[in-house]
Amino acid sequence: MPRPGLSSRLKHLRLSRDIPSGTEMSCTEQTNVPEQNIPGFSRIGEYVYQRTSVFPVPDLTGPLSGLFLPVGTDPDSLVFFDLETTGLSSGAGTIAFLAGFGRYSGENLVVDQFFLSDFPGEGEFLEILQNSLPETGRLVSYNGRAFDEKLLISRGLMRGMHFRYSGHSDLLYASRRLWKKRIGSCRLGNIEELILKISRTEDLPGAEVPERWFGFLKNGDASLLQEVFSHHQQDIVSLAFLLVHMEEILKFPLRAEGVDKRALGVWLLGREDFRGEELLSRAEGEGDYTAGVLLAFARKRRGDLNGAVYIWHNLAEKRDTPLICEELSKYYEHTLKQVEVALLWARRGLASVSGENGERHRRQFLHRLNRLENKHT
């Protein structure tokens, strides 16, 4: 069920505080929350609090793979980034009330969390974030490109602020490539449990996070926020663990276990890393027909036509498809000049066409057959 928007929450707050119904309330008006001591946090502004924590994390040492982060990226420039917000909409009514930046310091990850205690402090909150984010830093997030980054930028622009950093790498998309076929949902909690073997005990569901902040605004009870802070902190630490794990896979892909070999193989080939062919070959050997098709075309592109034909023949023994039959028909016609064999593959290709979506293939094979039969006679 969709969560209520910011306007309905403000209405609820107004009613709960006996504010006259005719009184309008905006995000820049003070909500009269009593002064609060936020356990573990230090007050660094009128409405902004900060907590710094240190966690041991695996080293991101040695040369990086260059397959995810840009070649030459300095690990010390990475900023693991996450926001907690008042909702999942990226509209003007959604704001961030908790932001975190994690940076390497030796063998540790230093996590700075910044907490906004009330609506009127948003400008101060964003300015502190702007000053805390180095222009040379590279953001690392989980679904941050689609949401967190856009929200941060849009809220900043509304106040004439610009957030500058050197780039942004989102681990969600890489995780989907590597593990979606195996585990289905690639939400961070699933990745933690099934891939990183990180177990969260009594963790607060992300869907409940906004309500905790609104509850705090209503009654000033900071204890409502402790699980929010812990949840957010773990999200950032998990990013560091996930990046190291992913880099190990990308540096040594032929040793990787539990990944989608086809997807990883395509990823590597897209970056001209021919270890991708070996991964596609392994996937095809495990019964992944599509991996075999992709491998054949990879070999054809690099000039190994005989290698491609060998794979096409093996795949055709399992089942005919229009694509494979067409390639074999072209090979026997144009390369070996064996028109009869080319006709055979064209007929097999026509027989393999099925469904309404195959009409284009059907027309192509009929045209090919007509041309080959004329050539044959």
C-alpha cells in the first residue's frame, strides 16, 4: 500500500498539535519539537546532529579490476553514500532527514551520519552535506543513481546549492547482473543475507523508516530513531563489503562461484576482456543455450568463424532456432559455396519459425529459399 505523502503527514502533525485547521504549514515553518538530546549524536547546527562511527572492513587493495570503478580510481576517494527520506517519491514534497558518508581510513571505514531534527533546518542540513562531500570524491551507492542522488541534487537546486563530486557508481545494477538469476530480488537485504552472509537481527524494515521520523516530530521521542540510525549505518557498511566482494569477482572471474556466468561473461566481453568467452562456454556446458548463442557470435565478431560454426552445429543438435539456421545457411552458401547444404539449413530454419512474432523470419527464409533454389538450378 502506498505510504501517505508529505502533505497528509503535515496535516496529521497539525491536528495532533491542535493547530487551527485554517493555518497553513510549510516545510520551512518550525514544528515546535522540543529541544532533544539525540543519543550518540553531537549537535553541529541548530537542527543538525552528527555521529561518527568506525568499522573494520575488508581492504580494497591492489589494482582494481577496472570493470566497475573507472581505471585508476583511488579507493580513498570513494564515498559510500545513503539517504533516509520521508518517502519514496522524488517529488518536491520528499526530503532527506538522514544522510551518511562512509570513507576508508586505513583498514577501517569511517561513517559520518548527519541527522535533520526538523523541517526548518533543511537548508542548514544540505549545506553541511555539501561541505562534507569532497569534490574529488566518487559516490558509491545502492540504487542511489535512481533516487538518492536525484533527491539530493533537486533539494539542493531548490536552495541554490550544487553538489559536486567526481562520479557515481551504483552497486545495484552490477548486483543484478551477477546474482538476479540466482536469488531473484536484489534488494540490499537479500544481497546481505544470501551473498555476503551478513545477518541483521531485529532490523527495522525500510518501509517503516519515514514513520519513525514523523513520530519523532510528533512527540520528541528520540528512542524511535535508534533503529533507524542502526539500519542506515549498516546500509553504508554493507556497501563497503559488497564492493570488495564484487571487485574480487571481477578481478578473478574464472574463480567466481554462485554468479550468473552468462551475465558476467557478457559484462567482460563488453569491456573487451576475453575471459568472458570462457565464462560463456562454461555456462553453455551447464545447459545455458543462450550463452552458447552469445559465445558463437562473440567468436564470429573476432574473426573465428570456424569456432562459431562449431558451436552453431552443437546447438542445432539440441534444437533448431531461426537465428542459428540462418547463420549456418549463410556460412554454407557464402563461405563453402555448398548451395545444397545451405538449402537444407534454410528449410530447417523455416520449419523452426513459430508464432506471430516469427513472421519476419518466415518472410526472410522464403526469400532465401527462393534465391538458393534458383541458384541451385
